[in-house]
Amino acid sequence: MTAWQRDFAKRAPWFLLPALGLLAVFVIWPLGRALWWSVSDADLLAPERARWMGLGNYSDLLTDPRFRRAFFNTALFAVLIVPLQTAAALGLALWVNRPERAWRWLRVVFFLPVVVSLPVLAVVWSLLYQPEQAGETGLVNAALGIFGIEGQAWLRDPQLALPALAAMSIWQGVGLQMMVFLAGLQGVPREQLEAAQIDGAGAWRRLVHVVLPSLRNTLVFVVTVTTILAFRLFVQPYLMTRGGPEDRTLSLVQYIYEATFLNLELGRACAAAVLFLTWVGLLTWMQRMFFGEEKS
Amino acid sequence: MVVSDGRAAETIRVWSHQGQEAESRALRKIAAVFNEVNRGRGWSVELTFFPDFQYTEKLAVAAAAGDLPDAFDLDGPLVARFVEAGLLADVSEVYPREELADFLPTIIEQGTIGGRLYALGSFDSALLLYYDREMLARADVSAPAEGKGWSWAEFVDACEKLKAAGMEPVGLHMNESADEWFTYAFSPVVWSGGGELIDVEARRVRGVLASEENVRSVRAWQGLFARGFAATDPVEPDPFGQGKTAMDWSGHWMARSHLKAKGERLGAMPLPMLAEPSAPCGSWCWAISARTEKRAVAEAWLRWVTGVKTGVVPTVRANGAVPSRRSAFAHFPEYSEIPYRIFREQLETSARARPRTAFYATLTQRFAAALRDISRGADVEARLRKAEDEVQRVIDRKTRSVAEVAR
């Protein structure tokens, strides 16, 4: 180690201070407060009266049928969304990955729903999903009618509401993942593709043996991010179904929101938020364990 | 700053929800005049508005941070919860007895918790059944005598005739996004059938919300959807004004626009009743923070904003709600006519405040969710029981933790 390097090592921590300071104020301190409140019976309107409750909030949450329902719904939503949206995004990316101008426009079209505000889309899709009444019906049912498929009350049927929201969410979010895959596709080694072609590999084999292996890191990233985003589900069900019908679209985030602002049970809401954070963290960690990124 | 007679100037913070533009403008003017009149004393208010869809959360967060303003308005049914958290000042002694007698009984009831007064509004609300005289005549339906309402059977009979004549009978506004609409609009159905949503004293919902009477009443209500008399998923916010429905189950806030749309054709009657006449009431009201250090100014503001000429009349002129004081009605000649006359009659006779319980926010949300499901065909008894359990769970938790603290 040269003198300069030793000097640098001594000073390095000082350069970390601003970043660490911000982290402490905006992440660590709030997290600490939330942890403390989660083991108390804090009332949002009068948190100063909070009393120690031990793990009471946690045990109560885990036995609360409504919390379990919210957890189950959100997990089901993630199970629906993650594989479908990842596959759809990859498919779209492969399809529009061409240099001509027309394809560029198509990319923009697929990306558009990502930039439109979710509440606006929620209203639009509520109208699309309108069930039939007084001889009028939404576009989705009208379109199915052309193929002779019977119209459904999409957002009102306990069996269909969550899948209907998932379909809308995939349509809304798929453009973002498509863009990520497109960026990843730029990194596929061209000479390998050409070599495979010369060796007589068809499009499918080229995809499986050349494209996918070099997209590995992109794939890990997309799956992880999509999972986290799926668990943060809130706006669509809150605006379109209010968590109904029969609580079938009640999401974890809506549950936490209600605990905070309707029941005003700050302690319990913090406990639910801590459980939520733990769960998502665990899931992300597991995903990294199972198909961790390749270190190049 | 020091005013002329040497006392320090006192400015209080006042928050209000931002409703209609005209209403906010009126309140700004009310505050400006207050400041003008009290300049000699050095008293003034600093008024801040927050959008009404975030306002309640804003208040809760301010309470959590110990940063509530000196005076603020809040929605009537939330008063109980704020009182329980010790946030509101008791204002029972602020008004002389004879002045309190001038307020509508419903407004006093809404702001009274445990026998003490904590909040007063400058206006109240009313809900009734509007109808289109011509459309009813076309279906050969005769409206009841002026000021009288239908029994439930008569109401259903009218719906049947209207439907047979090819019209959509009634709008129930099931597309309303706010949970509060459901409790506000349909609690009267429960009350009218002899039931309650919650036993406030005993803090009990179990066995109360899904009582036999309520199951009967709510089944009758469910029948309106099952028989196609009302839409479960309307798109149009004002189907009655657009001529799509013959009747409208709606509030005072539609009176002006319905009169404009229908003129002479507009009729109105109290809500149909199962057994007793029943109507909701309640609206935004004013309260003072228990922690204010400028109580005299805050009280002066409260008296000002609920004063007949200083607050009630300008506010009601702007928002079209029902004046909260009897002596204010003289300023509104329309109250001698339909529909306005019915608003006042109801508030003085059959209307009642929504349950004044600290658990109101939870109750209203679970009840609204149950009604949404029931309107779409869920089993009434099972669904009300589920709502019962959910609300009771929240109540029991709170009661348990209070009991533990007492030990």
C-alpha cells in the first residue's frame, strides 16, 4: 500500500457521511420508529399514549382472517403477474427488436400505458369491464360477444375480479419490462448468434441456447422487480373494486392503509408493514439464492 | 407585532376541507371579515385549505405529530373518535343556552358526545326521494300527498309500474366511490325497519348489525337490485338529471341542479319507510383543538363561523346545504317550497345522526363493503354477519388493550 492509498483509506469514511446521514434520517430512523410502534398499541391520533404490547400485534395479525385474505390475494396476484408479465415482456421485446423505424413506433405504443397515470387507467378499465345492464355493456364483453362468448361481470364476480385486475396490470406494466429486455438484448453476442445460424440452429434453438443464457441477469432483475411491484399492489383494486367483491381483491397495502387511516391503529399498521417488508425481503433474497446473478 | 392598546396580536391557525370552489371562496370571505372586525383586538385567523379527499388523513397525521391547528372542521361522524383521543375542546359553555336552542337538534346531536358539546356546524344535510312528475304520471303512479312519504310496499309498487312502462325506476348511486355514501344513504333503511348498526353504549356490533330486523330490511333493499329497479353499476353520476331514471335517492346537494333540469316537473318526498319514517343528517362541523393556547380567539372564530349572519348565511348561499340554525331559514325564501321544505321538516322530526362511536370509520367502511356485495346478490345474513365480526374484532382489540392498561 502506498502512502497515498493509506491516506485515502483513512479519509474514505468521511466521504460516506452525507449519504449515511440521509439514510439515517429518511430510512433507518423511520424504520426504527415503525419497529417500536409495531410492538405497542399506538393510536394514530395520540401516539404519545402508546404502551408496550410485546408481539401482540403480530400474533393478532397472523390470526386475523382479513389479513390472511389480504396476504393470500396479494400472493395470488404476484403468482399470476410475475410469470405472465415476464414472458409477455420477453415475447414483445423479441418481436419489436428490429432496427426499422416502424418497429420503434410499436415500442412506443407498448410503453405508453406505463407513463399514463394509474388512476386514469383505473377509470378507463372500469368502463371497459362494465357488466351488462339495461342493454349496455363494456367493451370487453362486447368484444367477447363477437366470438359468441358470454359477457361476465368482471369486477363483481368474486372468482374473476382478481384475474381481471391482473390482466389490466399486465397490460399496463408490460411495456416497462419490455424495455429492460430490449436493453438486455443489445448485449447478446452477435457472433455467437451467427455461429449458431451457420451451424444450422433454428430460431427456437438460438433463443434457448444463445439468447436466454446471455439474458440471465436481465431476467433475474425483471423477475425480482416485478415481484416487488406485484406485492405493492394497491391503486387498481382500491379504485376499481375497493377491495371487493367479498374482499377478494383486498391487497396488503390497502390493509395497511385501512389499519392506519380508518381504524387509526398505528401500532397494528406498523406491525403489518414490518411483516410486509420482511416477506418481500425474504422473497427477493430467495430469488437471488435460487438463480443468483452471474458475476461476469 | 403589537396592536394599538399594547396587547400582543394573536393569530390562530384554522384548517378547512376544500369542497366546492364557491364554498371555499365564501369561507375565505368569512375569515377576511372576521379579521377586519377583530383588528382592534389584534385577533386574526390564518385559513388553510386541504383537498377534501385527503383532509381526514391530513388531520390524523397532524394529530399524530401533535400539530393540530387551533380550530378546524371535520366530518360529523368522526367527532367521537377525536374526542376519545382527547383532541377536541369541550365547547358546551361557549354558547348561551338560548343561542344553542336556535340550532337544529340534529346538529347539536352530531356534536354531542357523552353529554358534552364538542363540535357545531354551520350547515346540515338532508336526503330524500326526488321524482319526475311527468314520468310517474306516464306510468300511472300517483305520488303521495305533499310532505308525506311512501311505505316500502308503495315504493316497490311504483318501481314495478315504472319498470313495466319501460323506464328505469330509481337511481341509488352505487357508483359512488366514497364509502360514506352507503352508510349515509342506507342507514335510514335499517333504522326505518327498527334496527341499529351498532350499540354505541355497549360497544357491540355483534348481534346488532345482523339482527333479524336488519336482515329483513336489507333484504327488502336488495330486492330493488334483484328485480332490476336500480342499477348495481351505474356509469352516469346523475342519471335522474339526464332523464334516465324516474326517481333519485339523493341529497340536498342535487336540489339546485335538479330544479334547473326539471323545473315544475320536479317532485320530492321523504325516503320510503319500512315501519318508521327515517332520514340521515350530519355534515362538516367546526371544532377547537384541546391544546390551543389561544382559546379566546378560537372560540370567537367558532361563534363567528356558526353565527347566523356572519357564517351560516354566506356558507349556505355558497354550498346550497341546509342552514344549521332556525333563524337562518328566514334568509332563504326557497325553504317555503319543495324540495327545500322537506329538508327542514326532516331535520326537525325524523332525521338522526349516524352512530356517534369512536369506531365509526371502521363501521362505515365494513358496512359499505357489505352493502356493495349485497346489492350484487350476496347472501344478506351471512354478509352482514361477516361485517359484524370484522368490526367487532377491531372494537374488542381496543377494549382489550384499554383493559390491560387499567390493570
